[in-house]
Amino acid sequence: MFEKLKKTFSKFIDSVVSAVREETLSRREVEKLTSELYYDLVENDVAIEVVDAVVAELEKSLLNLKVPRFGDREGVVKNAVYNSLLAILNDVPDVDFYGEVKNALQQTRPQVVMFLGPNGYGKTTTLAKMAYQLQEMGFRTLAAAADTFRAGAREQLEEHGKRVGFRVVSGPYGSDPASVAYDAVQHAKSRGYHMVLIDTAGRMHTDVNLMEELKKIQRVVEPHFSIFVFDAQLGNEALEIARHYSKHVTIDGMIATKVDAYPKGGSILTFMYILKKPVYFLGVGQSYGDLVKFTKSSYLSQLL
């Protein structure tokens, strides 16, 4: 994963190591190095405002960096780059999603998770992956087919339910999505379920009626977690959609999908920096187990 962004940072680190003739770098040398990095980051789906922040932090770090003439010069530079990237994400928390769920279940049952995002981003499949993993942990899980707009949406979720073994609460097409979600939560409470996962309609963000529907669902069922699911491959296009969603509905965190087919890697950095929300998981394949925990440190370590 992230092969192109890895190569970008590898090239930058090599360039910095090669440029150090004395113990430190001059401002002119640092600016030359970061100007070359700038365009490489943009090409790898890092948004301009994020690139500006990365470059500013790197310049500050490299100007004060003392690189030994002998020893692990590359390690010193790599550590400086890692700390610079970590610094721009300082106000984005790492969240152990399943750990949070386990703790919350001691107080409130069921825990309600709402999935947000346009069609085609992998929202329903991601819900099914989470249901699979939750059930593997011993949590009884129920899904709500609150996408009552798209033909086949309910059947798609029900097929996942058959394969994974979770029940789906649904209503007729054209019915009120908030009512379906509410019924699912009430059913879960009466039958002792641990989790309710709500699938929602995924029309485009410019659809005013959709945004009103999503706001109503959040108002009616008060989900404990509202997760925006984004296709990592779409880069800044997906970011603009997420920004629009966040103006209308609560987003607590994110899941990036199709990461296994995404060599660039920059959109994940962009989403965290712009939205200031944690990424809970990465979707890295087609199997139900292919939802892997995300942390900033593991992501940055992979890049470097």
C-alpha cells in the first residue's frame, strides 16, 4: 500500500542526507529540498493546504536539525520527517474503535453506529465487515436498512446478513429512513443486541433531501458513532464531499476503503488534517476480515 507516497518520502530523505555537507543545512538548501517535495506530494493526492503545512513543519525541523557526519544519518533525517508529519496531525486523535465500543457497552446497550457516504464508496460492504468482526468478538449485531431510496439496497444488505449471520431490520422502499433506524434500535433493545449498524442512502452530497434525511436519523436515534466512509482512490473529490457532509451532519470518524488498490496514499493524510477526525479503519480487500485498525503512527511508519 501507498507505494508512490513511500517513494516520494524515500527520495526526499535521500536528498536531505546527500545535501548535508556540514552538520546543519542552510535555509536555502532546505527550501530547495522542500520545493521538490511539494509537487510530488500534490501528485499523490495531498491537498495544497496540507502540503503547505507539511512543508512549513519540515522546514522548521530541518533548519534546526543536526545531522552527524558519521553514524545513522538517514535514521536522524527519517525521525525528523516522521515527527514533522506527526506534528501536523497533533490535534487528530487516535481512536481504538472496538476498545471504545467495549467500554461504552458497559454503560449503554445497544451501541448505535451510523454509516455515511455516497454510493460506490463501499459503505454497505464496510458495514458488513464491521458486523463480521463484532460478531467474532461475541457481540450480537443487528443492521438497519435505512437506505429506502436505492433499488436493491435492502437486498444487498440482507445478502451480507445471510453470509455473515446478522439480522436486518428494513421497511418498504420509499418509507421514512429514520423510522427504520428507530425500529431497529427498539428491536435491539428488546432482544438484547449489543450493536445496531445503520446503513444510509448514499445520494450525492448536493441532494438537500438526503442531508435532511441524515439529520433526522441522527436526531431520532442519536447514534453513538457516525462514520463517514470514503473511497481513498478518489482523493480530493471525496474530500469535498466529506466537507459538505460535515456541514450538515455529525461525523465522529472515518473509514477509508479500497486502500489495497490505492498506491498514492495522500488522501488519508489530507482527510485527517482537514477534517480533524480520526480514521478508525482501512478497507484492504474484499473479504469480511479485510478491515484493519488504523493508527497515525503505523500509517506514518509505513510511509517512511
